[in-house]
Amino acid sequence: GSNDSMNAPSTPVDTDDLTSVVLSINCLRLLLVDLSNGVPVVHIEKFGKVLDCFSPVSSAEVLDQIQQLCAEVWFHGHLSTTDAQTRLSNTPAGCFLVRFSSQEHGSYTISLVTPAGAIRHQRVRHIDSSFVLQNHRYSSLRAVVAEGGHLLSLLIPCPGSVFQPLFQSDAHPVIGYEEISW
């Protein structure tokens, strides 16, 4: 009818861009939103801590960086030392996860199972756009794991990251609808 032209978008929507934006927003929601009281809340301290881990923030590229990090199977986001130890208990030597440091803002921690079977935590400092592990500098957290992983015998990403369901190939997000499990 005559109203069809009024409802049509003026420019075509790139669904890949839209899917990427939705994915970035979902990553941010998992990183920032606290639902412990049943009401979604973002605490400024948590927001600042996340920003510190991606500093310097100079453009919208930070959303891509956050999404890329959340896509890593070994990244577990905000996880306490105790929760990291629980996730790694009963896993084989070489199993590891990367999380935001619970002690030092802007840094990360690699929690791992040593060849002897003990659980250990190794700080990765984020300094001047580089990542420092045991006095070695890397260009990204991914490079720390890929190139520096041999220093810690990192072999098997620990399962259980809350971000992984967002990146499964069978996930087809429908914008505006929420899936309800019965």
C-alpha cells in the first residue's frame, strides 16, 4: 500500500554490523551488569576497572577489543581467586583461564594448573598499551597466551566462560526478542 515507503529504511542495514553491535552490547552486559539484587545495576567501580583494562580508550574500537577478548575461550572476565580455583579444580595440568585481576586495577591474572597439579595465579600487567608477563612484553593478551604460554605451560583453556554461549555458531540472535527456557 501507500504506507510501505514510509516504513522502509532509507539505507540498507548491514546485518553483519548489526550482529556485531548486538554481540558487543551483550559482552558489555556480561562484563558490567550486576543482577545480584534482581535489578540490573552498573557500579562505577566495575565500569572503571573494565575501562582500565582496555586503556587508553580513544574510540569506539574499544567495543571491538572487548568483543575480541570475550570471544577467547580462555577469558572468564570478573572472577574471584576462589572461583578461579573452583573452576580449575579437577582439571588436568596445563588447564588455564584468564580473568581481570581481583587485586590490581587494569591488570589481568592467568590462573593455571601447574605440571605438578597445583593451582597458581600469575599477574599480567597492562602497561602503556602492552601486556607484561614475567618481564616479557606482548602486544595483546592473545599474544601473551599464544607466545608466552610456554613460560607457564598453558595448554588447555578452562571451560565455563560465561561469554562462550554468545559466540557459538548455532547462536542466531534475534534482535528485540529474548529466548525463554521452559
